Amino acid sequence: FPVTIRGAEVLTIGTAYTSIQIRNLQGSFIGEFPILEGQVRLPNLPAGIYTMSAETENTPLTRTFVVTTP
């Protein structure tokens, strides 16, 4: 199941990753955001469904999340 968040939030990702990329449901690139100390601060996104992806040499990460209105 996708994670549900409200607007801008801080998510715990893990220290193995250095940044994530966010795309909307249509695949349009929203941006790349740094992961600092295992956490990423998401921008204030409009309501919708998004994917985030990150990878290290051996471990890709892809997650879907839903943004609700703040």
C-alpha cells in the first residue's frame, strides 16, 4: 500500500541512499532531493500520487506515496 502524507513532510529513508527522485503519476520529473542523516524533506507537493526512487550500487528503492491536501 502507498504511504499517505500531507504536503511537505520529512520521511526516514535510510543512510545507504544519498538522494531520491520524485515523479508524478504521469512520469513527469518533479525533482531530486538530498537525503541527510537518513531523512529527506519533501517539498510541498499538490495532492496526488507520486513515486520516489533511489539506489545504491546493489539496492534500488522505489516507493509510491499519496499526498493529501494539507
